Amino acid sequence: MEKFFHLKERGTTVNKEVIGGITTFLAMAYILAVNPGILSGAGMDFNAVFTATAISACIATLVMAFLANLPVALAPGLGLNAFFTYSVVLGMGCSWQFALTAVFVEGLIFILLSLFGIRQAIINSIPSTLKKAVSVGIGLFITIIGLVNAGICTSDTGTIIGFVNFNISHASAIVAALGLIITIVLFILKVPGSILLGVIITTIIGIPFGVTKVPENFSPISTPAAPYLFQFEWQNVLTLKFVIVLITFLFTDMFDTIGTLMGVAEQANLKDKDGNIVNVKGALMADAVGTVAGAALGTSTVTSFVESTSGVAAGAKTGLASVVTGLLFLVALFLNPLFALVPSAATAPALIFVGYLMMKNIKSIEFTDVSEGIPAFITIMTMPFAYSISKGIVWGIISFVICKTAAKKAKEVPVITWILAAVFVADIIFEAIK
């Protein structure tokens, strides 16, 4: 185990990796309920999609562990599943089999792009300043996810966004706030596994508040349903509609994954001497394989989860944490009711606190150089306010090219960055006129 995962080399232990893997799983276990819920809106069976979600997450996360040795977990992604149901199936009138086919083809293309190093070249072309900014932006992004999931942050306050009043009618917000206080105190006291302990204690606190709901005749064991297998619709793959759907899946997944990997690498300091993500080719292959497996099983695009940063904050630095997370997804197939007990209010404090931990990279951004500072600011700002990692990267790269050109430093912009900026601008124009 030591030789394979290089625990000592990365300054970690088996105990830290196990705690980190469990923390990541608990932070993202909501996807086991949310993904089937969204895809059932497309006419798919909830229980079949639940099984596909758990198995595809397990496969992809284990591939990440053994090919890349990184503490990054994967599962069907939010946003991508919403596009699957609400845009492709309900909006465009396509069948869910049509959408699954597009996801499957996307995964095959990603495997080829990963094998030939094209996705790796894209990541390496992103300027160092923007990589640091992505980490900070992701921190704010998952903070707002945590605040919203906890019911603390809402648009029902009479303003665009605001905090609720912490009264009994907002029990979830109260429980999450208590959980955040507990997590902070445990962390300051340097209690091992403070983030994971925070999740567990908050879940228990939620019982008397009615936030953690324990059903009558509760049994932790369940029997998994059979997933869909190879439900594809090949007759429409040469249509313009299919190409548009495929490109949207490709674009969104690619830059969500790139952003997450950069954020985790910055937080855990998993970079080589040139500042690039270690074992990035294997990491990119993991999400490609996961997407192919997920589509074959009957679920939407599998991607790297930003909640992996909570596991890193708990001490995870190697693929051993991913092994733990992946196996827990497999266990969840049979213990779904047990994991379903953990409410969003209990995992929200972990996400909010990790937002603080990811802010540290902001100190190494050169804001005094406007050609570096402005693109960094735009990247950081866009992620939480656009509610999208990929959009943060898009606008960050476009602004980087503009600022460097205006500062007469265009030679500092890599060729691939120019190409990416041109593609992003073209995509924005296309979206505006279609």
C-alpha cells in the first residue's frame, strides 16, 4: 500500500486517507438521491438510476485511485444531469435513450482526447495565475452551495440573495450553523477528522430539530434495483440536434473537470516542479471511463466532484482516499437508507469550512500586476455568481488574453490559450444568436 500510493512521500497516513475518503463521500452522497430525482423527470426509473449512479461513481473513483493516485471522487454531475433532463429530453423533445447515446459518445471522445494528451495540454496551457484563482473561486463556489443546501442563504428575503432569520421555522439553517461552529472548534483544537466528526455530530443534532428524519421501522439495508443497460438510440447520431447536444456535454464536462482537478491540486499541493497537476492524464481518463460506464448503465455524464476538496481538507492526499470513497458508493447500494439519514444541513458546514481553507491561494496571486490580477478576479467572481466552474474558466481565459494584449504583453499568452479564448468567444456568440 505504501509503495503504490506513496503515503510517506505525500506526508499522509492510512488513517488520514480513510477519514478523508469518508468525508468526501458524505459531502457528495446527496448525488445518490438528487441524480435519480432529476433523471426521473426524463421518464427514467428512480431506482434503476440510483443503482447506475452508485456503480458508475464507484468505477470512476476507483479508476482515479489506481490510474492517477489522486484524492478526487467522481459521480454523475449536477448541471449536466439537469441539461440531460430539462434541455435535451423535455426542452428538445428527445428520448432519454437519445441523451444517453450522446453521453456515451462524449465519453468515447474523451478517452481519445485523454490518450493523445489533448486535454492534458489544455490544462497545462492555463496560466499559473488562473490556476490559483480557480482554486479560490471553487472555494467560494462550494461555500455558496453549502449555504444554499443548508437553507441559510436564500432569495426569499426580499433581496436578490440573503441570510434567513435563525428562528425555528428555519431549523435546517440553525442546525447547519451549529454544525459549522462545532467543525471550526474541532479544527482549531486540531482534533483528528474534525470535518468528518462535524458531519456526524451535526446529523445527530438534527434529530430533535426534525432536520434528520429517522423513519419508523427503520432498516439500514436495502436491495438495489437493476440498472438500465446499453439503452442507446443510434439512428439519430448524424443529426444536427445530436451534434449540438454532444458539444454541450463535451464543453461543460471538460472544463468542470479541469477546474475541479486544478482546485484539488492547488489545495493538496499535488503539482510537479512545473506547477502542473501530477498524474493528470490518468485523472482525465478516470472521468472519461466513468462517463462511458455511466451511460452504459443508464445515467448522465460522470465528472470530478468539487466536494473532493472536503476530503483533502480532512487530510487526504492520495488515491487511497478515493478507494475508500469508491467502495462506500458500492456499500451505499445496500445501505441507502442509512446514508439517506445524513441531511444537507450536516454536510453543508463541511463545504462552507472548506471554502475558508481554499482561500489561502489568494495570497500568491499578483494583484498589483493588473494583467494578472484582473483575470484572476474575474475567474474568482464568476464561479460563485454564475454558479459554474466552467464559466469561471471561460471568462478568466478570455479576460486574461484581453488584459495581456492591452498591457502589451501578448507574448506571455501561450498559443493554446489564444485558441481556447477564440473558441470560448465563438461559443458565446453562437449561444447569443441561436
